[in-house]
Amino acid sequence: MANTSEPKRTLAKVSETKLGITVKKSENFSEWFTQVCSESGAQLADVRYGVQGFVVHRPWAMRIARKIYDAFEAEVEADGHEPYLFPTAIPEENLMKEKKHAGFTPNVFWIDYAGSQKLERRIALRPTGEAQIYPMYALWIQSYKDLPWKGYQSRITVFRNEMTTRPFLRGREFMFFETHDVFRTHDDALLQIKKDMEIMERVVSEKMKIPFIFFKRPSWDKFLGADNSFCSDTLNPDGRRNQISSTHDLGQNFAKAFDIKFDDEKRTQSYGWQTCFGPGIWRLIAALIAIHGDDNGLILPVEFAPVQAVIIPILFAGKEESNARVLEACTFAQRVAQDAGLRTHIDLRSDTPGFKFNDWELKGVPLRIEIGPKDVEKKQAVIVRRTDKKKTQVEMKQLGKTLLEEARTVDVEISKRSQNYFKDNTRTAITLQETIQLIETSRGFIKIPWCSTADEGKKCEEIFSKETTGGVICGTPFENEETPKKGMNCVVCGKPAKHIVWVAKSI
Amino acid sequence: MANTSEPKRTLAKVSETKLGITVKKSENFSEWFTQVCSESGAQLADVRYGVQGFVVHRPWAMRIARKIYDAFEAEVEADGHEPYLFPTAIPEENLMKEKKHAGFTPNVFWIDYAGSQKLERRIALRPTGEAQIYPMYALWIQSYKDLPWKGYQSRITVFRNEMTTRPFLRGREFMFFETHDVFRTHDDALLQIKKDMEIMERVVSEKMKIPFIFFKRPSWDKFLGADNSFCSDTLNPDGRRNQISSTHDLGQNFAKAFDIKFDDEKRTQSYGWQTCFGPGIWRLIAALIAIHGDDNGLILPVEFAPVQAVIIPILFAGKEESNARVLEACTFAQRVAQDAGLRTHIDLRSDTPGFKFNDWELKGVPLRIEIGPKDVEKKQAVIVRRTDKKKTQVEMKQLGKTLLEEARTVDVEISKRSQNYFKDNTRTAITLQETIQLIETSRGFIKIPWCSTADEGKKCEEIFSKETTGGVICGTPFENEETPKKGMNCVVCGKPAKHIVWVAKSI
């Protein structure tokens, strides 16, 4: 927990806004999610921008996003990646070079005009970085000494013409983070996939307290141009899987298409082996909202909270002297909290304490410190945890230590809760009938026996998807894949099962 | 100086690259600048991307840019600004709403197609934020209590169809940073302009060691839609002015066009008064390169150097034991330097020390630490300053203290040098003849008597620009404007001078 400065203002002018969420998360998750993001909620996004699928992202979301970016940037740099920035524009011919990857074009936005002048060659808005980055890799990479080559771009946006859009879950322009690596051998590339998984574990599982499985996708659900795709899926409260990262084993496909070659010791040339990795920054914010939040709004893991402890002075009209003492105690408490390494904010707005409690609960600040005249007298403060709203009276001299303990408790609490939810909503089935019933009643992940995750299994998924009205095969876990027991058969075709696959409905 | 981790690698694979700059900065600045940016220089940008005016920005430039962004973000947040992120796309009708601002459209890139489908309403790629941000301000701002309203977006790119392009100086897509503020009164807005100037002074003048003047532009050179524009100009070594920031007094023009109104205490409605501020992130990097660099490459001010002290072990083939001791001493030196708060890197590449010296000099790292077997024996290290390449032998136990002193010396040196250059290249003239001669022989800024910076002075500038083959009126300093002496007349029309204006050629 770095001791960074507090936000100067309250991050949104809410004095005149009616705050609050009018539905229960458990009863109408979709509407709850919309309200949490909106003006009357945590004010994360504004959909009133006026271009379908393009959304304005507001300060509280940006501050959270920044912490997520910081975490991933630190991780990939520690793993040897260097930052770069490519243009938003991609020449059409580059997008077409890798034959399968060219499948992106139907979802691409095209620039045709500069002012009133028609461009000679139209330009695509980047849907993802491969087709822009790899032509440069072909120039930069010459020798085996240059490998492994590890680069990344961060805090950029990409564009895809999605049909249905939703803040943080699916947009036509969304925040992106992508690494692009080149190796001498396929084995080196496979090692990187494991490293990417470990980065996800450290950032998402350990720090964000979001459980997920790192799946190997079935072959019919690979990234366009990849030999294999590995994706992290977490589980929304409506039981739908939310894909929060992808790592692709690109083999030598792009290296051949873009001519990325290196000389080895004997000056013979080989094509590089490539991987790329992208955590979904907005999808991770969606997961934070969806998984940790409750009926009162967000609950943020301590490390990702822009304000970790908000201080609310309890003031009384006309009691100036007493109020001054309360404010003095608040300033003292802030200094103590900051010395303990916490990001703090004193809420000095003219609104009632109740309004402020509500506002900061909506925003998911892990700890609240209340100080009123009686607390000043008793040389104490009241700490309230966002999770269970338990009030604890603390002697001022114990404040720093207690705050850190309470912050830890919030993290442990949301971690336990999210892990339990994930575990409780992972079920098994061995027949299609059973699977359909589970998907309809309980949703979540279901582990089922399956014939094949290679292309020949695709037919079964088509049937499966129809029968389950939209169930998808997430794949098999990258690590600790289960083997089907003897006699287990594919729930669709009845052939002997080669895999236990995880299935779910998708967001 | 924060003690952040070192870059893991050497930021570019240069082993097989021929490094070096083949021209002198003083003899051919333009070619020098191109070479410094290129593959054989500091590897800042790559122009081989394949779409005219769209450039790839490489790790060393991105690391410097990040430090500049960090500095401005910290400043504007301390001044109460909140971060947000708007889409890259702007609806055409919004771009047209403020009549003068609509003048941007001839330079705008247009999205006409999504996949193969023609869009009903074409979308502009943002040339600047006003037309996308202010419609939302109209929704967000309701009451005088909401004011001042201060927001900003950072680490975004904007798009303009520039005719001639140059890395860091002028591009079709460039890194952007913009604040947008709304106030109750024009006086509040004017105060903000002064604050913006002070931010520029703290970041650019004090930290980056780049001198500049904060000008009030003549009325014919205002931002489209502004009542007044205030811009910072620094001076390139070729004597051309480089505009590195702009702050616009937007009056109520955009508030009226976009309906940004607030209720005051008596519930009567008024339009807000607006300002916006944008330091040019790429332009500032251009200034860092151009102003501080020398014939051997960049020289970075200590605070903006991704690596502040690079450690080069001097190793000898076959001397394994001795080499091990040298490497041990390097690791020790790194720890000492890091403890002193410096960002360090040990260069372990297999290249010769000479190659490494060259490489890090090109990149402008302020300090180099050399350690060889003799230094190990004497328990010392050699420190070399990037500025004058003076070698200092330092006892290991004095290393931390000495490094900080030497770093300071580098900063003082480049600061003095850039200030002297700025001062020595600011001249005065009182006739057109004299001005023409100065512009042709010495370039730089020239202070001249001028009739008027209001619209009626525009005719004189047209003549002035023709006579001086491209001289422009930069304006009058925002603070400490000089008054013309009695009897001084406009160098063009001969009418009594109302102002002493600064003129220069522009990049």
C-alpha cells in the first residue's frame, strides 16, 4: 500500500444528485450492474455520449483502471517487456496479411476521408495490435541474440464494431493492454504462456481477489491466426463466464506472414515463435464491480481502492468550537492513516453524514472513519468496514495499527466470499439432460465429459449450444486438467470422452 | 528521485546495429534531430510504419513520456482536476456546434464504414477534446456548487491531417493531455490561466530545464472558438520557436454552444466561463532532444531519465576470477545508487565497453559508472558525467553522496546552457530592415515594436511574414509585458507601437 496523495475533491459533484441503487443484486443483477455504473451509483461510466457503444469513463473508474494498469505494467516489465506505442491506424494490407487474422475485418472501423479528401488507401482503426506490430518486429529482429524479444503497449484503446454493448463488458472502443513476444523455440513460447498465467494469478487472484480458471480454449474458439488460445474466465453473479484475459500461442503463423526471421549462431535463418497476452482492463473492472459489490454498491479490494479510508467528520450546526476540534481530530487521523500507508480522504462537503456514508459505500471504499464530538472527548475514532458495516471504536493511539488490520479483514472477507461463490457454482454433470437442467436452474460452471476439443468436437458444441440455449465450451484448465473416468461419454455424441470440459453461459 | 526498478533489458537490441550520429548539431540541426530519433541514434521513434505521418514510438521515448505525463498528472490533480476518458470518436454534429471551432473539420479524419456497412452518421477522430467533453459537462454541471469543475484526460492520442510531419514535432496522431475547467466568473477563469502558467514553470522550466515564454497570442492566432490563447514557446537550436503548451480563455463561447449552465444561489441561470490547458507531450520531448542534446546524442535532465546512472563493468576475456569481483562491485554500486534514490542499470551485454559508452551517451543517461579490476583493487569507481564527460574517481564509500552531487551538476550544467542559449538568442530590433537581417543571420526571438495585437494588426503580420519569409508574431508575454518607448513605431505600418511583440520563425 503506497502512501500516495488523496484525491483533492470528492471525485463527483453529488450534492444535488439522488444516490442509491433501487434493486437487489441477487434479484436483478443486470439492472443492479447498470445502476452501479451510473450517475446515481458509483458514477463509473456515462452512456449518454451520443455514439452507440462509445462510453465516457468517469474519474472513479479511471482511478481504478490506473491501478490495474500499474499492476500489469510492473509485472510485464519485471518479466523483461519494454513499452512502446503504435499508431491507432493500421494499413488495410497489413490487416490482410495473416489469412485467418484477416477475419477481423468485418468488425473493423474504416477511415476513408481526411477532411474532404478521400484517402488513396483506407486505414483501419486497430482492432488488436498484431497486424501493426509484427511488420516492425520484422525490421527490428535480426539475430538470435535479439531473442526473446518482449514488448508491450498499454493504456491504449482498440475498436471493434460490436453489436450489443455494455459499459466495461463490451464496447466499440475499449481500453487495451497487450504484450507481444518472439522466441527461438516453441518450448520457450509455451513457457511464456505459463508466465502469463502466473501474472494473472498474482494480479487478479491474489491482489484483486477475483478467482478464475486459465483455460485452454477448444480449437474452434481460438484467436484468429493462433494455434492455440488460453483464456482466463471468471464467473459473474448471474452465473455467466466473463473472459478477463487471453494468451495466444501464435506458432510461426504471423512470423511467416510478416517475415519475422532471425539468424542463429550458424547464420541460418528461422522464423520466430510468437505469443501475445492481454488482460482485459475493462473486463477486470466489470469483474470487480460484479463479483465483490453488494446491494449498497461497489466493494473494492484495498490495493485497488483510489481511497482506502474515507474520513467523515460528524459536525453539528452552531457548535463551532466543538466542530473545530472534530476537524482537528480528522486531520490527525488522516496523518496517522497516511503514515500507515493508506490513501485517505476527508469528506468536507456540506452534505449530511448519512449522505456521505451512502456515497462512499456506493464507491466501495473499504474503510470509513467517523469522528464526532464524543469521539474527540474519548480520544477515539469509529472505524466501519465496507463489507459487514461493523463499527469498531478505536483509541486514537491504536488507529494506524487497527486500520491496517481492518483493511486486511475486508480483503480476507471479499476473497473468501468470491472463492466460495466460484466453488459453489462449479458443478459437474455427466449427461446432457443434467447439464441443461443445471444451466437453467443454477448456471455457473459445469464440468462435463466431452469427446474432443479439436476441430472434430465442434459439431457437438453446435448441438450443445442449441440445447442449452447458449452454453459454450470454455475449454480445459491449462493446469491440472481432469481426466474423464473410464466409461464417461461425451454428453452430446456419446463417444468416449477424451476431456472433462468446463461449460457456462457467456456474458 | 524515486527509487524505482531498473529496466530489465537494455531497451533496444543494438548489438548488431551501427550506432552513432554522423552530423554536428550546430551544422545541420535538422539531420541531427532525425538521426538522434532513429535506429542508429537513441531509438526514439520509427518512421517506417507505412502510413504517412503515423509513427511508432519506441521504449526509450515511452519511458521519458511517462515521466512527463506523471509530472503533469500530479500537478493538475494537486490543483483539483479529476481524470476521465472520452471516446476517440466524436459525432459530426458536435464538432460543428461551436461555429469557429468547426474550422477544425478540414483537418479531421472521418470514419465512414464499420466493416462493409456505411455509417448513418459519420464519426470524426478527435482532433481535440472540446466538442466531445462539453456536451457531457452540460449534463454534469447543474449548480454553482458544482463549480469550479476541473477535469482532464491524459495518455490519449488525437488526430489531425497535418501536411508535413516530423517525429515529436508534428504528426497525424499525437499524444495528448488536456484539462477542461468551468468557472462561475471570468476572473476565476483568468486566475486559472496563471495557474496553468505556473504548472508549466514548475514542470518544464524547473524540472525539465527548458526555458520558455508564456505568450498571449495575437488575436488572429487564437484557438478556434477561444476569446484568447496563451501559449508557451521555447526555442530550438535552429532558432525556430517550438510551441509546447496552450491555455485558452474560452469565455462563454462553448458554454453557449453546448448549453453549459448553472443555477446560482438565487436559482437564476448563467453560462459557465471556461478554460482549457494542454502541454504538448511530444513537443516537450522534441524540446528535450533539441535543446539539451549534443553531438553525441541526448542529454536528459536527471528527473526525466529512465536510467539515471548506468553501470558498465570493464571485463577482460579469460580473467574469470577478476571479472567476478568486478561484477560483484557493480552490484554493490547499484545497491548504493538505488539507496541514494537513483534509477540504475548494469549493462551486461557482450559488447565492448566503448560500444556501451556510445549507446548510453546517445540515450542521454546523465551519469555513467565504470568499474574495472583496478577500481576493485582501489575500492573505487569512476563516475562520468554525460555533459562534459569528466571522469571522477570516487571511493566506494563516498559513491552515493558523490552520485547525487554529480547528478545535480549535470542538471545545473544543462540548465545554465539552455538559459544562456535562450537569452543569447533573444534580440531586439526597431525597424523591419533590422528584423529581417536578424531573422536571416541569427534567428531566435526578436522583440519589435508593433501596432496592435488585436485584429487590426493582422494586415501588418501578413506583410511581416512575407518580408521575413515566414516570421510569425508569437505575441506578448503574459507577465511583465514591456511597454514600447515613446516614439517607437510598428516596424510594418509605422503607426505608434502599442506593444513590444516577440517574433520568430516557427518549426
